[in-house]
Amino acid sequence: MTRGNQREQDRLRAAKKAPAKKPKESATNLAKRKEADAEALRAKQKKKEEEKAAAGSSGK
């Protein structure tokens, strides 16, 4: 088991090179972001439906 220490040293070196992990989002920030994303999707869907209705009525 002569490589045991070498493996540990390699792990430490790799950990130093790796970028630091981002801190996790708090529950309130996560909820706010999810709500904002949902609102953006709702607006996008509404716009798409309006365009479809406009295209449908002008095509007839």
C-alpha cells in the first residue's frame, strides 16, 4: 500500500485546483426565483396564445 499517501496528496492537489463550490440558495431566494420563472413562462404562454388566436382569426 505504498501509493496510499500519494493518492491522498493527489486528492488534496486536485481539491485546490478545483473551483470553489457556490453556496446553496436559501429557501426564500429559491422560492422567489421559482415564482419569477413561473411568471415569465405564463407571460410567454399568454403571448403565444394571443399570436395563435390572431393568426387564426386573420386566416379565415
